[in-house]
Amino acid sequence: MALAIFDLDNTLLGGDSDFLWGRYLCENGIVDAEAYRRANEHYYEQYQHGSLDIAEFLAFVFKPLATHSVEQLETWRAAYLEQKIKPIILPAAESLIEKHQAQGDTLLIITATNSFLTAPIAAMLGIEHLIATDPEFKEGRYTGRVAGTPSFQQGKVERLKVWLAQHKHSLEGSIFYSDSHNDIPLLEIVDTAVAVDPDPKLQAVAEQRGWKVLSLR
């Protein structure tokens, strides 16, 4: 079985799940809306430019997880999934997922967004396997720290190699779909790289290297 790997935000989704979680927190008075909104937009711009300090960003985004009980967080997450995520699941992405499932491929989402948010999104999409940035969880609460290697840029490659060893899988026949130049390290190691509605930097690299370009919008 070939491995079909998908980025999540702005690839299978018509938006960014991490950014939208921040918007949900602001809209519902869970955080200081103005300060959080400014920081959220600042980090999103850094991500788009390829200059994101991942440690600084994770400290910011994990703070609300550490501030509230798991029960409260899960209540908010359920509303967020309904309000922010379901409307941006792309029908063409669902069709692409179904195509790979019909071929008998192994499907995997690999995303920089944290697993608290993305595990239920992967389940909604019918994709069993997920590599995401993991928030540390101890004694029944999130600590606000990251557990292990963030699944970002080269970290995605490192995390994938561990996953391949654990699942006794290879990259033979593999395909990876992504919108972001941040994923070039992973796009370079799969058999088939596909730029999905790519950002300008990835569009340029895809054209230079002859990678496939696809739109799911």
C-alpha cells in the first residue's frame, strides 16, 4: 500500500485551523480579544513568510490549553469544530481522500497544528493516521509546553521518519499534498510532490522542479 500524506491547513481545509481556533477564543471572550488577535495575526504572517519562531508561537498558542480544564476545553473545541471547521472542509479534498482510500492507500495527515485541535479534524475527514505537534499533558491537564519535536518544517521530516519505522512503512510510491513552502523539506523526500493551491514561494519551486500543481478550491 502506498502512503498518501496530506498537509491539513489550506490544503484539505479552506483555511487555517490554528488561526481559526484563535479567532474562536477571541469571539467568545476566552482570551483578551484585541491582544490575542494582534498576536495571532502576527504569528500567521510569520508563518506565511517562513520566519515563524515555532517555540515562541507554541508558548503563545498553548497558554489557553494550560489555563483551563480539559472538560471546558473540549466543550469549546466541539463548538469550534462545528462553527469554524465543518464549513471549510473542501468537497474536492473529500473526493481526493476517497480516491486514495479506494486505491487501498495508507492515509496520513501531517500538520504543524497541535493534536488537540487536529485529532478530531482527522477523524471528521476519515483519516486514521495523524502526525501533529503535541501539547504536553500531565496529571490530567495541559502544561502549556510542547511534547517532543514540533511537526513543523524539518520537524515534519523527523517525525515522519519515526512514524515510518513504527508502522513498518516506506516512502515507496508515496505522495504528499501541501500548500506551503514550509513543507518543502518533506515534499523533497516523497516520490510524488503535489503543490495544492500553493503559496507564491511554493508555486515558484513547484514550477522549477516540475512538481504537480493542483487546486482543491
